[in-house]
Amino acid sequence: MQPIFVMVKCELGKAYAVAESISDELEEASEVYSTSGQFDLLVKFYLQENQDVGRFVTEQLQTLTGITDTQTIVTFKVFN
């Protein structure tokens, strides 16, 4: 599994609804956090090794109602 993190900007007043949509509709979502600052949510996803990150983000995540922008962080190695 390939972990990625995506920071999500939401329409004003929609962060909780977007968080619920992500949790309910995207089985790849592992954890959804509300955050302060430029982005409203930080989401950890686990994708299959051969799954296209760009297609997942643009076709499955960004199309959810209430999302206005995303920033994706691709990870390489986990340190324990």
C-alpha cells in the first residue's frame, strides 16, 4: 500500500460535511483531520501500489461536493 497525504480546502462552512463525505465515500481514506491554516482538512489515504495518484485525487477526491482545492504529498519511507 502507498500512503499519501492530501490537504483539502473546503467551501466556507462545509469542512465537516466534506470530512464526512471523504470518510463515507472513499474507502482509501484512513484518517481525516480538521486543521487550521490555509487548508481545512488533512487526509491520509492508502492507495494500491499500482493505483494512479493523480487520477485518484482529480477524479475521486476533487469531485466531491464542497472541495475547492487540494495539495497532495506523496510519501517515500516511514521511520519508526
